[in-house]
Amino acid sequence: MEQQRVLVIVGPTAVGKTELSLQLAERLGGEIISADSMQVYRGMDIGTAKATHVERQRVRHHLLDVVEPDQAFNVADYVALAENALAELAQRGVTPVITGGTGLYIDALLKGFLFPDTSADPIIRAELEAQAELDPSSLFAELEKVDPVSAERIHPNDKRRIIRALEVYRRTGEPISKLQHKAAEQDRPYRPLYIGLSRNRQELYERINRRVEIMIEDGLIDEVKELLMRYPEQPTALQALGYKEIAWYLNGRLQLTEAIELLQRDTRRYAKRQLSWFKRNKDIKWFNLSKLSSQEVMARIIEQWEIH
């Protein structure tokens, strides 16, 4: 089976992925598939730095605005939608440009780091959550017994991932680590060229701080205010970076200056975690935008793409 060529642009938030991806898609006659776990939500535009109307007119985008903020959405949902988008682009002979900062989504799509039957079981989930309330340490002890491989890589305090791993085990009878390993061995129908964008740390942090200021100027407070009116229970999506901090300001828990400083700090930390995730992928070819102009980087990427 001939594998579909896919150009993948990754890197930390605020590094400059959006503009470079737009230019590359225009140059290659491609379309962009977003790989951002928050840009899938409708109405969450400013805080997620979603492509603007003008940018979407320049290049067609996929996987933006696909669910409401109070709807469940997980990595399996993302993979299903992205596979459909890739199949459509292949049929039309269009170059796919995947860009975003959610490494888990990219790995699950292109490397197969998923497992069969990923749908949640509400009954088992409720049982595990009740157990977590009564005796939280018992969950990790159970995980160590049934899935020591997962227990090695999940922190004992990471309740959400412990519950997920145990839920899969109780439903399938197999450890999640074993199912993930099986899935990873399956051949995927894609041939990705991974491009990583970076900047010197100080410059990246300055860009992050400025981006937060621009979001405030562009109306992030009103965006969050409207979302809180529509979803007063604050679903999981509104616990996201950029939304919870402004919600705390609107609820009187923080002064605006405190909320902005907290958002800047948390975004810098998030960028650091993103880089750590992507550095594990040895197939990524890195370009430092503090040392090279975007034109130089673009020329080198196109050169790589032509021989890929």
C-alpha cells in the first residue's frame, strides 16, 4: 500500500507555527489540518489562537470548531476525524499540512499510539471515581498489580490517567499498555515529514507574554464572559489554559493583573512541556527561528519535502 505523504509542523505555543504553515500550504497547494486539542471547540477562538477568518480564506482548514465546549471530545475522536480529512485530501490530490502543539493527537494519528475500543464506560468510570473519593491510594495499588508498565509511567497522584488505565483494564481484560503496544506495531498509511520550530528561550517567553497581552486586547475577557453565560457549569473545555485564569478574574478570585501574570506563567510552562514531548520524537527536523529567517526555514522545508 502506498503511504500518503504528510507535512507535519510542530513546536511550542507562540513559536510561529501558524504563519509558516499558511505560507507552506499556499506554496505547496495544501490544506491545513489542526492538531490542537482546544481549537476543536466552537466559540473558543481568541484564547486558543485559532486561525482567523482571513487566514481561513487564505488556506482551507480542517478540525476547527467541530464540537461545543460542553461536548466530550478525546484523542480517539480526533484520530477518526483527522483520518477522514486525510482521506479526503488524498482523493483530491491535496498536500496535507498538519500543524499544532498537541503531541498526543499527532502521535496517535501518525504513529498509532491508540488502542481498540477507546470509548468511555460511564458505569465503570463512576465506580472508579467513587473508589478514588473513598480510598485514592487503592487505585494506584490496583494499577501496579494489573498493569505495572503503566504504573511505572503514571504518577501516583495523576488520578485521571490512573482511572482511565483501570477503566480500560476492567472493560477489556487487558492492560492499556499492552493494547497501546499492539496498536503501535500496526502499520499506519502515512509517511510524515516532521518539522519542528523552536526559538531561543528568552525570545519565546517574550512572544508568549506578548501573545497573552494581545489576546486581552483582542477581547479574551468578553469571549470568556460569553462562554460562562452559556456554560455556567464550566465544562472541561473551560478549564483550559487561557480560560480558567480569566474565569477566576471574572468570578472575583483574581485581579486582572494577577490573572494575566498567571496565564503568562502557565503558558510558558506549557511551552516547556510541549518541547519535552516533541524532543522525544527523533524523526523531527528542527529549525531555530531565532537563528534563521522564516524564508530560509521555508526554503529548507520545501527542499526536504521534495526529496521526502
